[in-house]
Amino acid sequence: MVSSDDIRDLLRDSGWLTVDASELSENDDLYAAGLTSHGSVNLMLALEERFDIEFPEQLLRRRTFESIGAIRGAVAGLLGGTAAA
Amino acid sequence: MQSGQTQAGHGATDDPQAAFRDALVAAGLLIPTGVDGLYGRSGVFEDVVERFNDLITRWGRDDGAEVMRFPPAVARHHFERSEYLKSFPQLAGTVHSFKGDERAHQTLLRRLEEGEEWTDGQMATNVVMTPAACYPIYPTIAERGPLGGDGALVDVYSYCFRHEPSLDPARMQLFRMREYVRVGTPDQVMDFRQSWLERGRALMDSLGVPLAVDVANDPFFGRAGRMLAANQRDQGLKFELLIPITSEEKPTACLSFNYHQDHFGLLWDIRTPDGAVAHTACVGFGMERVALALFRHHGFDVRAWPGSVRAALWG
């Protein structure tokens, strides 16, 4: 199970964004919020560790990590469950 | 023949890359050293490189770039800050030297004499091989403070090192890269890259070689690297001008046109006059690769090259 707040917490503690992650909506563009290419790689690795998952090759793309909603969808898919709101 | 002394498991002459390399060696254009990707160049080869270098200068002259020439090494503290190790740890080359006392020297000589491992006693120096010609310019520009309204345009040329031994003569470990690097606002650097995409194609057309321009990615390391590569392609940040050299199916990147967005601007804190983080872009020319493409398509005898090509290079 993964919630948007789980992802917000991870983003807020990471220092990868230039804005406060608590104020981001589901669909806000994380790249516009300061996420860099290397930041998105670190985010990917942190999500794998936090949720004990491994992103397959086809998900290793910019779009997978573009918003909290997109991340929640991808992580939920890999956990095999449904995404919590 | 020296060229046959390649590393174990290689050297098959039916390999088109090895065959072309052997032909270049036999013609005296490349001088083998016994290490794949490390070659001397003949006078004829060097003349082609120099003439091509002059041709680039002529095509870029009106832009008034500031010329900077660095030795083929960067300061280790600059290299460490550049994040090169995040993306390409497999390609980097650090310079190590002996720093021991007389006793350690004796040990070194004994190990060498007895064919034992001796390099583990070598210590890192503050010198790292230049991975791309533009690397020394970012800290240099940053040191000057905020950019002027016109930003910066720099002309660099250097030998570069990448640790990727290969039979392919177009993949050398030490090769030369000429670059123009633009630093400024996103609009300034995108205009620069677009103009060089057009100019680069026209310049190479004048040399009568078959070419194509395509979107590309850098050889980022590992799984994280696959994501960086996908990001780079998705965003169209890198284009290459490709010329077939040892393969029609897999042509060789001879020029590249790179938009780094704010990567180097953020790393080095380079600012535009209004305080925004500067963006950067560069056009890079692989000097040996272009020379090899010319030898491949026009033959090993430069006196027999087409008149238009000779005119473009030798005037």
C-alpha cells in the first residue's frame, strides 16, 4: 500500500526539491519543483528501498517520476495493490 | 606485425573494426603501441586533423569565441565537483604517481623485476585526465562572477581520455575534441545549439561524407544510467552527427550537439545578469573520428581526394 503522503514525506526529507513537498498537489510537476535528472535517479533508488520494489527498465523514464500521482501509480502497480488516495 | 599483438581473444581480421584498424596501421597512418585505443599518428593523419581544425575555426570565426587551451588534464578538486563519477565512473582516468621513500622504491623495483603487481603502491595525484574538452571551462567561467548580458562563448581543444579499450580505431582511449561552449540564458544556448546543428551538417557536407543527424544519449553507467539516458533522449538534449566508418548499420558519432540545461550552471553556480542559473550547451568535434571518416570515404591517399574536399581543407 502506498499513499501520496508517503511519497510527500520522502520528497520533503530528501532535499531534491526547491519547494516544500507538503504543498505539492498530486499533479504538480516535480521537475518544475526543482527535481534534477540526478535527483530523479536518487528518488528512484529511494523509492525502491522504501517500498522494497525494483523498477523495471520500461519505467526508468522521466515520466514515471514527474508527479506524486505518477509515482504513486507506478509504485502501487509494482506492489501489486491499488493506489490509496 | 605489432598490430597483431592485441589483447587475448581479439584480433580476428574478419572483424570490420579490427580490419580497418589494421589497414590504417599497414598504411602508416596509425602507429600501434600494443594497447587497444592508444595510437601514434603519422604526419599525413595529423595534417588532416590540423586542416579540419582550421576549417572549424573558419566556420566559427564570426562568433568571436574566447579561445582557451588546457593541457589534457583537470584539477582533481574540479573533477570531484563535476559529478563525472556519478555518471561515468567506468570512463574516468586518474593520474597516480610514486610517493614513497627509498625503501618503497626498492620494493617497487623488486616487484617490477619479478613481474609482481607494483601499481597498487602508486598514489593518486591532484591531476585527473580530461574526460571532455569543456570540463575545465565551467569553473573558469564561474570564477569570473555573474555573466554579462551576452553570456559566454568559449573555444576549447584538448586531448581527452576515456577508459574504453576497443579494437575500433574510432574509439580511442586518448583522442582530441574541439568544442564551442555556450553559457547563458536558455534562449541563448538553444539558439547556439540550433545554429551549430545546421552549420555542423553543412560543414560536413562540404567534406563529401555520407551523414545523418539523430537523437542520442551518453553512455551513463549502470541502472541509474539507463534512466539518465532515457531522460536525455526523451528531452532531446543530445544530437549526434553520424558517419559510417566501420559499419553502415552502426555509424560513428563524429560531432555532437549537447544541451546540458542548468546541470553545469547549478554545479558551478554560474549566473546570468538577472541572477538566474545559467544554462550551457556545446558542439563537440571528434577530431580523429572525422579524420578516420575522411580516410574511409576518400581513401588513404589524400592527394587523390576529391577536389572539392581538398579545396575545403587545404584551400
